[in-house]
Amino acid sequence: MKNIISYVLCAILVLIGFPIWTCAAEEIPKAGEEFPNLILPVPEAASQKAYLGITEGNTFKLSQIKADILILEIFSMYCPHCQREAKDVNRVFELIEGDPKLKGKIKLIGLGAGNSAFEVDVFRKKYSVPFPLFPDQDFSHYKRFGKVRTPYFFFMRLKTDGTCRVFYTKLGSLDGAERFLKEVVSKSKR
């Protein structure tokens, strides 16, 4: 009987896990490549609209964010690594906003892969996230950039021609907010 249960559990794991394993075959935008110019809902909070430099409309494109550099964190409310990194990601935001050389030039946003607006709001409140977070409940955006694991960071230049050009990507831990931001600034100059 134990053998039958073991075989059934293995079969279920293979069937459930197969789509996850095949996700790795998708193309993730690499340094030098264009990132999809995602269309996101305009935040309700006036402070977040001001931070992004978005004044009108119901939606906006990434390229419309008023910044030279955009850091996009792909997270999930259910990801224990994302939960653990939230404090450091918040610290990165504080460091950027506290540095006159970086404030306004580098912006940070998050996209909740598979998360509803409610789930994103729970994450925002629980971890006191000060920067805009957006839901991607149906994974429609997530599928466009390679179905990455979380947390995953895309660093891109927002070009005047309306494109977003990736200059660096990172999976997982930041290894400290100060070090992370220093690395981003260094790579952005190349």
C-alpha cells in the first residue's frame, strides 16, 4: 500500500511540476535587449502617481515613467524569498530617494506575478512597501519576459524613443541594499 501511495505522489509531482520545469525554456530579456513596454494601471495614490511622473489616464507604459533607470522587481506574495528580501528592497528605495544624485533618476516598482490586487495590497501593507506595486493575476505580463523565478530584478534604461533597454538582471537575494545599489549604479554606467 505504501508503494502505491509513493507512486501516486510521484506521478502527481511529475504532472504538476512538468509545466514549472518547462518554464525555464522561455527567453528572458538579457543585457542589451529590449524589455516589453508593459501597460500597467495608474496607481490611485497621488504620491505614487507623482513618484512615477504619471499625471493622467487609466493606464501607462513603462517607458512613460519619468526616470533614466527603472528597477522592476518581479515578486509573489507567496514567495518566502520575496518576503525575506522586502526589507532590503525597501532600503534600496530609501537610499535612492535619500541621494540627490539618484532621486528622480532611478525608480523602483514591483510586479506581483500571479497576484491579485488584493494580494499585492496585503504584501504592500505587511512589508510597508513604499514604492508602487502592480498585480499580474493572470500572468499576462509575466509570460512576456520569460516566466522568471522570484524575486527577479530587471534593470533597464528608459529611452526617449519609448523603449526600455535591459542593462542587467538579477535573481534572488540582494546581498545587502547598499551593495546592491552600488552594483546597479556601476552597471548602469557601462
